[in-house]
Amino acid sequence: MTDSASTLRWSDSFVLGHAPMDDLHEEFVDLIGHMQSAEPEQLDELLELLATHLHRHFDIENTWMIETDFPPRDCHIDEHAAVLKSVDQVREQLRGGNVEICRRLVDELANWFPSHADHLDSALAHWMSKIRFGGKPVVLRRSLTLD
């Protein structure tokens, strides 16, 4: 199990301003956080839930990129495919009893997500908002401190 201080948790720092994307991301973060603190016997079921979630999550984002002709879509779609390939490989390993590799995957995804969201997904959210509304989304953050 991961130390609770390093467990991935949803916060408004992850909000990108495109509600359907934010909802997918919150579901992902909650699932990863749950997996980080799960008992070994829970991991098989949780990894299956993660795989199902990621297939749906990435299919939706990939469709948005294709439908809106998002310029850097190929790189983004390739990254999604690489994550899915890793998850599928770990599913096989976990079925063989390798709990440690599952724990490593979950921690890697927890480390990967913030950067992926900040760079690739935020660019997609901005692109879709610009097409639909003519500008970037406005995001209000509750945790913002003003000096």
C-alpha cells in the first residue's frame, strides 16, 4: 500500500474547464487513489475497473481529437495507446500473482497523470473551448490564495 500522504486525490488544481473531461479525470483520480491504498486481494477487480475506465476515457478523448481535428492528436492518441498497452500487460502479470508490478503501474499512473492533464489534456480542453466559444475556458479554483 502507498503512504496516504502520496495517494493521488482529486482537487480543483486538476480542473481544465471542460466538464465532460473533468468528470472523466475525477473518476480516474478516484480510482487510482483507491488502488494505491487497496489490499492485495482487491487489486485484480480494481485493475479490471481501471482498464474498463481507461478504454472508455481514452475512446472519448480520442473521438474529441479526431472530430475537432486537434492538431497534436497523433502524439496524444499514441500516449493513450501506450498506457492501455501497459495496463493490459500488467493485467496478465497480476493474474499470475505479481502484485508488485500492479502497485508500480498504479504509482506510475499517479505520477503520469498530472503532467498529462496539464499539457496534453489542457491543450485539448482549450482547443475545444476555442472552437465552441471562441476562447479558453475560465476555471475558478477554490484553493487559490491571493496575496
